[in-house]
Amino acid sequence: MSLSATVLMVLLLAKAETPPLPVSTLPFRRDPDFISRPELDLLQQRLSYPSARVALFGIGGVGKSQLAIEYCYRLRERLRDTWVLWIHASNAARFEESIRDAVDQLRIAGRNDPKADILQLFHSWLQDQRNGTWLIVLDNADKASYLLQPSTRNVVNTSDSGTNAGRRRLYEYLPTCPQGSVIVTTRNREMAAKLVDDADMVTVEPMGEQIALDLLEKRIGLQSESKPARQLVAALEYMPLAISQAAAYIKQRGSRSSIQQYLEKFEKDEKSRTRLLSISFEHIHQYRRSAADLLSLMSFFDHQGIPESILRLRHLPRLDADNGSKQTLSDDGNTTDSSSELSADEEMEEDIITLRNYSFVSGTPHGAMFKMHRLVQIATLKWLKSHDKDIYWLEQSLLNLDEALPHDDYADWTECRALLPHARLAFNLKPETRDASLHQASISNKAAAFLLSQGFAIDAHHLAKGSMASRRELLGDEHPSTLTSMANLAATYRDQGRWKEGEELEVSVMEARKKVLGDEHPDTLTSMADLAATYWNQKRWKEAEELNVSVMEARKK
């Protein structure tokens, strides 16, 4: 499709849409067992003023996100015409992905233009009083220093070190205006102080004894006013997540376990919340191994926004990079030939139900995405490492992610955005086998290409450079995959206006492709066209024209 046709289609789509009614993008179901807490009343009080910005601060597992979720549901019950927008804030990729999803929900005109500044579109929509009142929740802003940094959208003609001139800090894309409010949940008090006023920080403490007992009773479904119950909630330090985990274990075991028996088992081990989670994980591993395997796989992805589609690939056979045969890892970590089919949908659903019942994961109302609490992820990784299964699942996660990412078509922006945070995380994993390392390099290359298509050349640069280095080491300088990564890296230079560095790489790629693939191979011609564009941007008209003519003549044949 030509550029003009694409632009026309974007304009027609934008014109055909009608503004939606106010909705909530809350990605979690309402907790039917929620126990009201004083912090909820305080939160409601602080948010009763125009332009309010409030931070819920407390340690992991204390219930900050649950308080925010309950507040949002209550707000929507009272004020159906208020927008509720949930933004995952654990890292920059999650933040921008959530905003892109919100922009889609809001049907903001111009969002389908590949060159659109999505953050600016979002900012302008929030500022417009005609769009009504809104509440934004920035969830898990524990390491959110990126919010105070400028956007990494392309800045052309920068020096090697770049420049921040003219770029708005990410947090500033959430305007302070009478019709809008913001809730921040974070474990980081210092970060909270940078995002809201001191007077608007609500410290979320562990539950009081009676509230903790009420939660235990609701979760178990039995009277818990007993000495063992009081001892148990005290041993769990009155933490909602820990109490929910213990209750799920006790309820699942039925007559085989009581509060007293669980308390005795817990007190024999080190008193830590990760140990508590390990107790439940070991039980699942014994009675429903497939659910434990699913959680093991999930633990190597970003703990927020895990697409169900990537989990359904968990039994995908590994592809041997040397001979092309498909193999599947056995339980002991060895590869074996396999022709077994993927697990049935029913089995997958039972696994998910099991993990939900144990409060290991939560999901969106329609089940398309899942979230693990960070403590659950830490405990699972710790258990896997202690049982020498961490590398097995690390490498399986790389295989799944590589398979899930589009190979050469980035038109499905929603899918790519959902997978991008996982690709960023995968970049820092440490696989031990050559095959897994190649999957990792492929993931980084695909993620870099997608970021480039969205105008984030600075972000793409780091991933493309890592992919190129890994493929050079594993495949050699002239392997087609290595050259693809080099071409992507060159494109990041070109999109930043770093013409000299881009040109050097583009010349190398072009010459290598001529040698390996031939002068008229499509990839070779693409390299020539890229180099011509670099010449053109440097006003080297004659060299650009010569290359473009050569490309045109070759493509006619």
C-alpha cells in the first residue's frame, strides 16, 4: 500500500469513529472478599479535591493495589461518567504500553498514524474539559525514576550523547487539571515524594488484627475467631497477600489441613513471606504439576500484563539451531524428540483456576492478560533455582517469546506493544545454551524493529546493538541474521540523525549481502535503498541517485 493510501485510510478510520461513553480500563476483577480498611476512607478523602494526586505507599504485599482497585470500582458505582484509566508503571515500556491501550479505548483521533505522538495525544485529551472527569492509577511505581526523564521519542540531529531539549518528562504527560485525579501505588517512599506532595502520601500499614481475622475468615469460609487463627495472622505479620496465600492453601487441602496444622508447618520454616509462598507452590507442584509449570514459565516474564497467548505456547518444541529438528525439553532438562500436541484448552483453564485460587495470579475480566505479584515471582524464581530448574524455564520463556513476536510484520501494534515489556526483560536474561541465546538475539532484534516503527530509535538502539553483538559471536559477521541486526542498528543511527555511524554500518551490510546473497537479492536491494536514503539526508545527491537507479533497475527484472 502506498503512503498516500495509508494516510487516507487512517483519516477515514478516524472520521468514522464516534467518541465512546466513559469506561474503565481496570484490568482486574473486583475482589468479592475485600475487607474495608481505614486507608480506603483516607484515600477517598484525599481525592475529594480537584486536581488531587495521592500516593499509596507501603511494603510489597500490604494491599496497595487492592485498595486502589476497590476505590476505582466504588468510584464508578457513584460516578458512571468518570473515566478510570489504569496505567502499569513498573517501567517505561509498561507505562507507554498502557497509555497506548488507553488511547485506543478513548478512540483519540490520529492515533493510527504511525508517526503520531501518542503521549501528546493522550496529554491533550486529558486537558480537554469537554472529555469529562477522569482518574488515572499509576500502579507499581516502585522504580519510576523514568517518569522524571524526558520521552525517548526520536530527536533528529542530536549528538552522540543526545539532547533532552524540547522533550517533556513522562510524568508531565499527566496534566494537573480540575477534571483529573491521579493515584500512585509504590513501595518507594522517595519516589512517592517526587510524584505527590507530602501531605498526599497515604501510608498503607499491615492490617489490624481484627481486619486480618475477617480476611482469613472470608477466604477460608469458616469461623476463624480462635487462638490458632490469631497466632497465624500474627505470624504472617497481618499482611493481606500472605493471609490470602495461607487461606488458599488451607481451603484447598480441606480436611487434610487446619489452621493449627498450617501454623505448625509454617513455624518450622524460616518466617518469611517468600517461604510462605514456597509452601503453597510445593503443594501445587505435587498435586497439579501443570499449574506449577505454568507459574514457572510466567515467572520469567514481566510480572504485569502477561498475555495468555504466550502462555499457551509453553509446550512449544525447541528448534535445534544446527539441524532444524524440533525437540522438547523433558522434566530433567534434557531434549527429546516429541510429537505430542499442545495441552487442551480445558487443562489450561484448570491450571489458571488453580493459580487464581491460590492467589498466585490475577487476570483481566476477560482473561486475556495475567499479573503476578512481585513477591510471588521472587518466591517462584527462588524455588526454581533451588531445584535446578531455573535455566530450563528461562530458556523455555525465550523460545515462547520469540515465537510469539511477529517475524516481519509489525502491523499488529496491540500485540507487539503487549509483548514489548517482556522483550526488554528478556534482553537481560542469562541463557546458557547457544540455541536459547539465538532466541534471545532474535527477540531483541524484533523488539528493536518494532520500536523503530513507532519512532523510538533511542530505545531501539540498545536492543539492536545487543542483538548484533550476540549474533556476530554465535553466527559470524556474514550470517544473514547478523546482517539483519546490523541493518536495524544502522536504522537507529539514521533515525537519530547520526549519519556517519549509520553509513558505516549500511556500507558493511550492503557489501556483505552482495557477497553472500548476490547483487539482486531483495535484502541486498533494501540495503542499497537504505544507504541511498542516508546519502540523501546528507545532501549527497549524486551518490543517492546512483544507488536508487541501481535499485530501481534491479527490481524491474
